[in-house]
Amino acid sequence: MCRPLPLVLAALATGCGALRSPSLDPKVHVRGEHYRVIHEPVDRLWPQVLRGLEDEGLRVTRAERAQHTIQTAGRRYTSRDEIRKLGDVADLSAARGAGLGRATEYVVAYALFLLPAGETDTSLKITSTIEAIDRSETVFLGAGVFDVIPHRIEVPSRGVVERDLLRRLAGSLFTAEEMLFVLGEPGFD
């Protein structure tokens, strides 16, 4: 007698885990983090960043002003062009060793830290958690029933998505001249 149910439950428990949220300690170094001092006070920058994240289509799941942290829900990337970029935004070498075959999608969640840096400046740190997902394997459940069990592996960021988010947020908050002054780099058209 075949008992596929325990096997299925074990596969679901390991394959369907939720995306781990980025570390919420601004002092902890996270691979790929992006850091800038912005010449705006925290009180003025906080609502602008929240609005900018909303304009980006990123859903804020947690915004704690007292802890100076903002967390976003994961954004799913599924198109063929986006999947090709996964190797550019994340280090896949460890994921290959952990059994990742072919990533069919990936999810990125962000954590932003807006810390006062004096009276007129804000230290902005952006970190992310990237999870590669392989949905190419099927599992035989018995009696002609097959199911796709996603294989999820967290992969370290290369800093690309964090830098791009900062540039997009700055582009929506400041003019090109202000970006040069605030970020120390020109804006993008």
C-alpha cells in the first residue's frame, strides 16, 4: 500500500515557505545593502518615501516610525526578461549547490531604514531579500494526480535592486538638480 500523503505534507512544508523578511536591524550588515546620506530631515523624508514606495507599486507591510523602519511585501518577477536578470541581481552560485534547477520566478522584498544623521540629514539604508523559485518539478501524488511543488531558495543580493530602488525613489522625490545635490549623482531620464 502506497502512502503518498506524508511525502506530500513534507514537500509542502519545505517547498511553500514564505519569503523571510529582510533583517530589521539597521546596524546589521546585509550583503547587497545600499546606503546614502540624504540632505533632508527624517520628518520631511519619511512621508515622501512612503508615497514613493506606493507610486512604485510596492505595498508597505510595516512602517514603524519610532524604529525608523519600513518593510515592503515581496514583488514577484515572472516574465522571461525579468528571469534573465536574476543572475545580475543575485548571486546564484549557492542556490545551484542547494538544488535550484531553473528559476521560473523570483520575489524581492525590501527593508528601508531612515535614521537621523544630524538635524538636517537622513541616513537611508536599503536592504532586500531575494527568493528564487523553481516550479519546474512535478510530484506524483498517486492515482494519476500530479502537483507542482515550488522549490524556494533565498539568494544573496548583489546590490542592484537596492540601488535601482533608491534611484527610482529619488527620481520621484527630487528634480534632476536636487538629485545631484541630495544624492551626489545626476538623475536618469
